[in-house]
Amino acid sequence: MIKKLLFILLIAQNSHLFAQTIKTDVLVIGGSPGGVAAAIQSARSKVKTAIVAENIHLTDDGRAGDMLIIEPEANISSGIWAEFYKRVLEFKKSAGAKDTAYNAPLHFEKNTGEAILKKIADTVKNLSVYFGASFTSIKKNGDFWEIKITQNGKSIEVKARVIIDATENGEVVEKAGAKLKRAFESDDSKGFELYRTSIAAGIISPNNNRRGSYWYVPMTGVLPIGVDNLLVTERILAGSNNIQYLPMQTAIGQGVGAMAAYCAFFKTSTEKLRVRIIQGELLDFKAYLLPLSDIPPADHYWRAFQQVCATGLLKSVKQNGQFVFDPDATVSTAEIEPTLKEIYTRAFLWFNKEKPGEKFTVANTLSLISDYTLTDPLVLNARIKSDWKARYKFTLDFDMKRPITRREFAVLANRYLNPFARTVDLNGRLVN
């Protein structure tokens, strides 16, 4: 009897050595740039996150010491990508490099870039890293995924509410029995308002023969078909091993990480994503929703411009091969009227009554705000006139008769009309 008990205890001890169970809110599988960025953002969004991968790798091309070059046209100063970019420049400066101008091509060794990305991940709270590990199986059990991995010859079971597939071949999605969507192109959104659900944006590198083009990724673009709480990073891109995709990969990963964190934090599913809450989280971390390349995050109203453009009230403008906000240009009535009527039920009556001209004026803007907020026009005009330069820092003088600039309109619309507060569904349609 005693021998049998000892035998049972021995088996139990050995099984403890060779089997382990990890519980986490979000699990990222894959050490790609998008996967690491997703893990970083998920953890920074205050949910327990783990990443499982053989190692971190920026690209499969070349060896560890090979020099990688990212053209400046591929760069937009968004979120985690901007953080990585800054760390690379700091490393190069400390090493005595002279090619550290912001608009110059970014040169760095492959292993240096991977070490920098790993160092960023290592400093993030709520993030556990399991390198030297490989993914073996996945299945759904109730509200949780059960994943088996192998690390150093040991079998580990991970239970997670949300999974992010950051593998290049979409292996996790395939084994989960889901279906991948084809690589998303911004042109896919014609006829839809998907830009309103964007989680990442940037500029296409000229190396991809798309000079002057921009991209954005809507939330539906990273959701596989057939399952809940499973998201994708790398596999939605065609040719992600091209190093010019690195800004895009990290931006998409950051967006996916925020989506996963939302599901974990609110204990909900990807079918019930709240677009504006997730986008607001990304804006908190200075991640671009739309590629307004002339408005840096340091601009005091960067967030207002991103929010107003994400509603469609103002749109980006193609200028000198770039997509810009063009803050000093004037606002045309034709540009803003359709969206204002869509968002605000009172706007239809206001336009019929006021009949603004071709150019929307400062007076038109204040009249619209007065009508929407039910504020006395004289009181509102006096308040905004007082705040014009003191609070809003507008450079042009307050003049009711002149056409309003895009900067002025965006700031005032964001402040008083708050179009970003209107709920939209995953197709970008307004929800009443």
C-alpha cells in the first residue's frame, strides 16, 4: 500500500515537471513585428498578456548582422513604430552614427532591431514572454481557448480568453478551424465607411511601387471568419517579409493588441467590439487611425484631427504625393454637408434655413454650433471670440465673415459637436 502511494506521488511530481498550465487574458502566438507590437499594446492596455514564439524576428531575409534599410516614405510617426524608430536613432547616436536625421532612410542591423524590439517588450508590465517555444494545438472550451505549446522539451497548456495569430502563415487560424480573409487593400472599402473603424494607417513604401498611396486597416480586416476572439496580424499582409512593411506590421499589431485587450478587459467577444472605445485607446498611445502625414503627434490638436477625420466630416487630401490634413486650407460646404446631415438630425433643418455658400465661414460654424448645442448665439460668439487665440491658439484673426480653415473647423467641431462620440458598427455605419 505504501509503495503504491509513493508511486502515485512520484508520478504526480514528474507530471508537474513536464506539464504546466498558464492562464492569461490575451495570448500572442508568433514573434513577428506585429505580434510583438500586439503583445506590448495589449499589456499596456492593462490586461494580462503572454507571447509565445521561437524568437523575435523582423524579417526572414538575410542574416543577423545584415543591414536593413527602411525608406522615409514608408514612415509615419505612429505609436509603437515611432517608439521603435526613436530607440534605433538613440542607439545609432550613442554609437557615433551620423545618419540620424528623421527624414533620412533608417539603417540598422537586423539583430540590433530585434534586440531593441525585445527590450521594449521586456519593460512592459503585465507581459510574460515565452521564447524558444513552439505552438502545437488549439481548441475552444467555453469562453476560453486552450493552447498547447512546447518549450525546452516541456509541454505547456495555456488558457486564454483571446488569441492573436502573429504567425506568417496563419497556422493558428487554420488549426482553430477558421478561415482567413485575403490580404486587405484600402481600395476594398469603396462604397463602405470602413475607414471609420480603422485601427492602423500609414504610407505605402515606394519599394512596393505604390508611391503616393496610403493604407489603413479596418477592424474587420483582422478578424478571421468562423470564430470569436481570434485575431490576426501578419497574415493579412501580402509579402510581409519585405522590411519596408515594418511600420505597417507594428501599426497593425498595435491596433490588434488594443482590440484583444478590449475583449479581455470587458469579458466580451469580437462580435461586440466597440469601435470608438478601441480607437480612443489607440489615440491615447499616439497611434494613427488615418494617415495625416503633415500633422505630427506633437501638434496640440493631433487627436482632434484624427477623430474628426475618422468620422468622415473632413477627409485627408492628396498633396505632393502624400496624404495630408492641410490645416490651413479652407472648408467647403460640399465637403462637410453630407456627413453633418448623416450625424446630426437637426443639420438638415439648419442647412435649409441658413443656406451657406460654397465656402463655409466662421459665422456658419458658430451658427451650426449654436443650433446644435442650443446655446444663445451672442453668448457663444463672445465665448469663442475670447478663446480664439488665448485658448485655441489660432493664428488668423477672429472674423465671422471669412471662410473657416480646416484646423479651426476641426478643433471647434471636435470640441462642441463631438462627432467622434457617435457610435458606429464594424462596417462604419452609424448606430442610432
